[in-house]
Amino acid sequence: NQAISNTKPHVEVKSRRVGGACAILLGIVDALSGITYLLLPADQRLGVPAAKILPSIAQGAPLLKIQLLELAMIGILGLIVVPAFSELFTAQNEGWVRWTGNLALLGFAVAAVSNLFSYARLPGIAAAFVAGDASTKAALVPVWRSTLDLYGIWNDGVIGLWILTLSLLALRGTLFPRILAILGVLAGISLFLIPLAFFIKTPSLFLLGAIVGGLASTLWIGWSGGIVMRAARP
């Protein structure tokens, strides 16, 4: 028993180091994903109808494929980051931290699977759309999207809720600088606006949430990763 108790703190410290390093890497990949999105052809961006995006993808979509892999990588890294970050705050409010942390794990997992699924399926769907007759095109229009998260509930909403929860707790403590905690509150609320915008069909609200939430969450997770790594030093 004594050996186990002595080993546990060492394992936690190592987990925090790995989680902090992955958070920094996640922030970098997230930033690269944003740049990739800006470089996408206009017909391959979010909100473009099937009649435009599918023929464009059929002609070639190397940047879109890169972005889908970047988004999948973010999901995979998030699965390592969430436990390391959440562990720092469990003493302040274990119930909320564990609940929102579990939701965030599911959100990152859905992001990873959805984007890998889209990477594999979209080229074939686009080719079938271009080659198909009118009835084939009509059948593909409502079902062409390959994501498992059509409204951003998991990829944005629950991850935003987790960031918001940790940041509100950080405002009450000294683990994170106050400005970082405020940035996290901004990121969490902005990400939560994305699924809301889908449901109330407000493109301007979606754009606001995507831009502000994307930038703020990228900064928050990268900066927080550095702090978590420093906190794990002996």
C-alpha cells in the first residue's frame, strides 16, 4: 500500500506534463487548422450548399483533407489534455469538473471520429454526386455531410462548457492568471454560441462564436498547457 501511495503522485505529475505538452501541441494544430480554413477555396467552406461544395471537392480538395486531419488530431490530443487539466481543479468542485470533463472527452472523441469519417467518405460522395443523375443528386443533398455532430453540440458546445467550468473555478483560485481565466470564460461562452446559432438559425451568431471562440480557445489551451507543465515540475 505504501508503494502504491508513493507511486500515485509521480504518475499524476507525469500525466500533467504529458497533458500540458499535448495542450501546447493542440493549440499549435488548432492555429494551423484556422490558417488552413482561410486558404480553402470559397466553395469548400462551411455553409456552402451541396450543389456547390460536392462538385468542388470532386475536382480536388487537398487543403480540405489536410484540415480534416488537423481537426481529427485536435480531437485525439484533447483526449489526453482533458484529464490532465481537470485533475488540477477536482479539489475545488469535483462534481462539476468530472461531469463536464467527461462531456469534453466525448466531445473530443466525436470530433476525432467525425473528421476521420469525413476524410474517408467525402471524396466518394462528391464523385457519386457529380457522376449521378438528377435523382441521385436529390438523394445525396440531404445526407452528404459525414459528421457525427451536425449542430456542433459535442465539438463546440460541451467543450465550451468544460472550458467555462474550469475558467470560472480558476477565477476563484490562483492556479491560472486572472487574465487567462477571463479568456477561458470568453472562449467557453463563445463556443457555446455555435450550437445555439444552429438551432435558432442565426448565421451571424455562428460566425461570432466560431471566430471569437476559435481564437480564444486556441490561446487558452496553449497558454494553460504551459502552466500545467510548469506546475508539474518538482
